[in-house]
Amino acid sequence: MGLLRHRLLHVRIGLVLGSLDVSLCPCGSLPVVTFQEIWNRSFCRPLEQLVDVITEFPNEVEYIFRPSCVSLQRCGGCCGDEGLRCVPVETSTVTMQLLKIKPSGEAPYVEMAFTEHKRCECRPRQDLMKSGRRRSKGRGKRRQNKKRRKDCELCGTPRR
């Protein structure tokens, strides 16, 4: 019974990992996903994501949409550097038919346009470029706080 269960587990793992490049671990029994396969699957690229309709259309909050989220291709994945982020460089519009349920109970089909990401690249983060300037300002604020504390010690009033 144990051997049969062990073989069934291998068959199930094989079905799940069938599209992956796998090898056996040194112990010879468990499959290992190779580094190259992990790298290829994790790098910045368009990935299927479920996107909330209300997030895409915030001016439509008084309605209920069915389905409430849609499957879209959006940039995702890793860039390998904290200074970079995965962003779309090519997009397209896809029109989808949804049910738009109104407060009156009426529920017509409507066509709504969503943006899909076709091509993604790792680009410098804008917020990190700006934060470099903030660091120097932050040091100045610390110096000012130290000066204020000294001034406060003279009069005895505690300052923050």
C-alpha cells in the first residue's frame, strides 16, 4: 500500500510540474525545479492577474458588477535590483462584456474597456531617485532637532 501511494504521489507531482523543467533532488525522490526555470518564470513580464472592476473604474462605485473582477495581462515579476521596477512599455485595450447591476435592480450587459500590458521592462524607480534628495534633507532635520533640544535645555521646556 505504501509503495502504491508513493508512486501515485510521483504521478501527481509529474502532472502538476509537467510544464516545468525539473530534475531529481540528490536523494533521488523529489523533483527540483531548476534555477533557469525559476529565473525565467520570475522575471519581469506580462502575467495573468485578476483585477477588481471598481479599482479600474472608481467612478462606478454605485453599481455592482458581475463578475466583480476580470482576468487581465499585467506587468509583474522581479527585476533583480531594488532600484528597478517592472513597468509596461506596450499596452492594448480589451473590451469585455459585464453585467452592471443598478440600484433599481436593472442589470444590463455593458461593454467596458480595460488596459492590458503587452510588453514589460525593468525601469528605474522614480520614488527612489527622489528619495536620494530626501536623505540629505533628513540629515539636516536631525541637526535642527539636536539644536532645538539644546535650546530647550536652556529654558527647561521639553521639546520633541
